[in-house]
Amino acid sequence: MNLKISLSKIKSLQTVDESIITTLYTLSNRSLAVLIVLAALTTAALYPMLHNSILFWFMSLVVLVGYRVYSVYLFKKKPEKYSMKVWYKKFILSAVITAIIFSTIGFIFIHQVDYYYQVYIIAVLLGLASGSIVSLSPDIRLNIVYAGILLIPLIITFLFLHDTPIHLILAISLILYFIAQVTTILKIDAQKNEFDLLKSEHMLLDSLFKNAPLGIFTYNKDLEVIECNDQLNTLFEHTKERIIGMNLSQLPDSSVLGHLQNAITHGPQSYEGPYTSLNGKDFWIDAKAFSFTDSSGVTGGVGMIEDKTKEHAALTELEYMVQHDVLTGLLNRRGFKNYIENLVKHKKHKTCFSILFYLDLNQFKSINDSLGHEVGDDVLIAVSQRLVKLLGEECMLSRLAGDEFIIIVPHVSQDESRANQEAREYSSKIQNIFLDPLIIKEMHLHIRSSIGIVLMEPGYANTEEIIRHADLSMYQAKIANDHVSYYDSSLDEKQKDLFLLQHDLGYAVKKDQLDLFFQPIVTIKKDKLRSAEALIRWEHPEKGLLSPQDFIPLAIKAGLLSQITWWVIDRVCQHISQWKKENQWKLDYVSINVNAQQFVENNFAIEFLKKLDAYGLETQDIMIEITERSLIDNFDNTQDVINTLRKKGIKCAIDDFGIGYSSLSYLKKLSFNTLKIDKAFIKDIGSNPKELELVSTILNIGRQFNYNIVIEGIENKKQKQLLLSLDNKLRYQGYHLSKPLHAEEFTQQFLK
């Protein structure tokens, strides 16, 4: 229909006569009952999340619908009470207010519910808008205004509802639906006006059959087809002769038969669902049926069929997209939650164990960071394909987020020992798929997984706890030797202990529980003192002296790392300043450990230099050690800060060198002063010649870039002699020389 004509049609004021007003009040009988039922169902569905708000909304509707029912009653019993103009205004006002109240769930309450209920709200408003086509059909303006009040706020809401997946697609779909509904209303109104012009019942029926956009047919009380229009024949691809005279009870698909029968005896009927035509073609139809009468009473029925196949396919695809991961095609987090909620409701779950595997890809982050997100995506797809190939159709596979996957093997056994055996077998199979490298863009990428395993006990239905248990077991698997961990209650105790420790850490600085130790760094040839490393310890009131690996990860997680780092910097500056005042300063520098994440802080370099200046220190007095792992993880964000510090004379060292990834590329990009070799490479050099060869190779790499090299963790004389044979210019630290000492003890032994 031409848009200009459509708009002028809407703007033009149609003549509202008594018959239209009477029809509006008559049709409102059933629609008001449907409204109150729909409002009650909506309230019941949304109450768990909206509580009193939805109850207030429901009571408002109850009062308004009650008023409208009373108005219908008065109109029937005492139509003379008001003029037709007043009756019409009362109807319009109450209908508009009803639409406004219903529309509030689409722009007020929809922000307060999750995605599943958002879909439900959309369905409610679309159903109301669709239903108004019939109940308000006598008045085109009111019909369009009513639909607009319901849908336009919902459309605007979804345009800006950024936290809902595919919100723009939903908004565009709703716009198209609204346009389609307005078009349908206009078409129906146009047909109605045309029908009014027809003088005879035969002409009206004939025109309806020819021009209606629906497949229409009539049938008698014996269910024999009397007449059908061309649209029906076109829709189902058969001839008119094949249909006329056919008994509907002989249709191969009886989905609509009961509705057609009931339309004659019980009034109008509707059916929406699948239907297979005489030619065996599958459709999704929206069918309506109602009886027709003559002077002798009901003589038969009229059926109207609309093809909804494309719309249904689009909605099915939309539902699929909402529950599936776009990249891998696996279930996403929402799809997984729906699956597990249905699983625990299944009758087999009352007696059978199920197994949940929570997978995390160990090397994925480094691959993603160093090779790019496109390669990372290809890795996820390749892993998904291997898992799909491994698992049977009875297993559920989901990509929960990032590089995390969940597998559920449902109802494996009623016997716990058998279920555990199945878990071990599946775990081994899952690990084996990672034995062969992934070939991505002609690169052979080796990757492994950490697997947390939860045995879902029969009858246990707390899905949030099941997921939490899986998460705990997966993180425990990351530190396990075989990267596999089964959930047990001790993990909860451990998590509780870590939480309490993290809580105590928040007060460690304020309660003066942190302490500073110094470990000397000397030349390997003559044990001549050159520098020292400042090492933090935490004197916990109950757990005793804790080393950094016990609490620094917690500090990072809790956001306390910055506070602790600045405490260390301040204490180191105090000690150096004191040593200088007392003429005890014999060190080239004191090194401190700084996580590269600290450099992302605003003005780290400026504040660090201010701290040195406040204590009267030189820039060469303190060296900053950065672990290779944290440097690589934060390189792009910290490179400028590191360069600024170096230009001001601050020396930097790469700590724990060799345990990260892509080490050579970062040695080239940043010319640090010192390279510290992690003790993991030293511990076995006395018994394993290959380890010594590896250390020799690392030393050669460091020398090529003119680094001063410090060996960490020399524990005995044999290790020292072997390293001395490799390079007599090395420096070292370790228990062979001295354990970390308090400042006073360090001063006495090494500075006096």
C-alpha cells in the first residue's frame, strides 16, 4: 500500500456511527476477560523478580478492567444514559489507558528482568497488539493508536537496551512487526470498507474470497468443503476441483480438524502450529474458524488460513541465536543454563548420577595475545570440532565464555563407583584430543586443558551451586600436576580460607603486619657484594610468616597490590636513606619487585620519581624488577611507562626470565639493564647435564643483548661451581650465600 495513502488514511477522521460503537462494546466482552487473564499470568511470571511493583501494576489493571466491564454492562442495559459521542469517548479513553498500563512492562519493568523474561514480555505485548486487530477492528484509528502505545515504547527501549544480546535485531524486528501490523490493519479496514459497498451477500462473499490475503474456505456441518478461494489453492499448491466436496476428516494432517468441528458447535476457534498439506509440504499456519448461519440457524463454518512459515522460521532462528555461541555454534551460557535446569527436573535425575566437565584452555591467552584474536577464534573452533567429534549426541557441549567449555554427560549410572569410572574414562578421552597439535594457518599449536569434574548427585537441583563447584574444581585443576581435579567439599573449605586470608590482607598495612627482608646479590667469582633484593613478608597473626606467593595473587585479585607496592617502595627508600646517612651504603642498588599492572596506574613514573626525591635518593639507587609473565601480559599498556623510567635513569630488570612466552621478542623491544634467571632452571643442573646446557643457552641469549645476569636460587656449592664454569661474570643470590634477612641483620652482616 502506498505510504502517503496509508498516512492520509490514518489522519482522516472516519465517521463513527452507532454501529461501530456498539460493535466496539460487544467485542470488548471477551477481550476484557483475556486481558485480565493475561495480566494475571504476567504478574505470576514476573513476581519472583518484581515483587510489589508487578502487584501494583496488576491491581491498576484490575481496577481499570473492572471499570470497563461495568461500562459494557451499562451500555447494554442503559444505552440512553449517555450520548453515543460520550460512550465513544469513554471507550477510547479506557482503551488507551489500558494500553499505556500494559506498555509499562515494555519500558519500565523490562530493565529489571533477565533475557528469558524479556522474551516473555515481548510475547505478551505482541500478543496484545495482535489481538487488538480483531477486538478494535471497527475503529482503525484506535486500533493503530492502541498497537502503537504497546509497541513503540518497547521498540525505543530495545534500541538502547545495550546489555541485552542482539538488542538492535530485536528492535528492528519489532519495528517491522509494527509496520506489518499497521499495514494489516489498513488492509483489513480497506477490505471492510469495500465489503460495506457491496449490495448483496453473494457479492460480499465473492469479493472476500477473491481479495483476501488469506486462504479462505467454507464447509457444511458434515465437514464437506463448499467453496474455497484462489489464495488457498495457491498457498497449498492444489486445484480447486481437488478441494471442493472433500470431507475435511479425510485430510492426512488432522491438526486443525478438531478446531473446525468445534467452530460450528462452540464458537470461533484458532490454531497456530505445523501443518502438512495434501502434497506433503510442511507449513506453519495461523488458522481461524467460525460458524455462519442463515434463518434456520448454523449451517456450517468458515476457515481462514495464513501462512506463517517464514515468520516461524525467523523466530526459530532468533531463538537459536539467543541460546547458541555465534563463533562455535555450541550452546552459550543461556543455552547451558536452560539445559542444566531441564536436566535436574528430568525424572532420571532422581536416581542417576550425571557428570559435568569444566574445561579451560591453558595456553589460550598467550596464543590470543601473541598471534591475534583471529587465530584465537580459529583455535576455539578447532577445539569445539574435536570435542563434538569425540562426544556422542547424548552429551551436552557448551562454550561458556572465552576459552571455557562445559560438557555434561547425563544420567550415566545409578551407581556412584560406576559414574566415577565413567568420569575418569571421559576425562582421559578429553585430554587425548589435545595430544595432536592444532594446525591453524599452517602453524602447529600445542595446547592443553585444565578439567574440573563435578559428579552431579541424584536429586540435587541447585544449579547455581553445581556451576560454582565446577568453577572451583577447574581452578584447582590449573595447579594440579595432571590438570584434572574432582570437586569435593575440601575445595569449599580452601576457598573459604582464601577468602578470609584476602579479608585479613586488607588490614595488613594498617595493622603494620608487613615486613621487609633483604637478600644480598654478589659476584659469583669472589662473592663480592654488589646489590640486594628487597623481599616482602606478611606476619599473619594466626598463620605466621607468609611469603609473597601466598598472598600477592590475593592482593592482585582484591585490588590491594598498589597499596602493598607503595608500602614496599616507601620502606626501601627509608632504609636506603638511613644507610646513606650512617655511611653504610655499599650497594649499587636495591631491587624491588613491581607487577607490570602497576604501570597502568595514573602517573606511576611521576609518583615514583617524587618518592625518590622526597628521600633524597638517586635514580640508580633502586632497580625495578618486572616478572616476564606480567610484562608480556601488559606490554602494550606499560611500554611507554618503562621507557620514561629508563630515560630518567631508573634501571629495570626482567625477573623470572625463561618461564614466560615469546621472551626473545621482548628482549629485542626493551633494552633492560639486568636479566634474572629463575631458580627453576638451576635446581637440577647438578644431576642433569641437559639442564646445564639449557642454562648455558639462556646465558648466551642474555649476553647477546648485553644484559647483566643474576642467577636466582643457588642453594649449594656444586651449583655455584657449575655456573662459575659457564661465566665468571655472573651475579647470584640464594641460600648458599644467605637467606633473606631483616634490615638490621642484613646491615650487621653485609654493610658494616
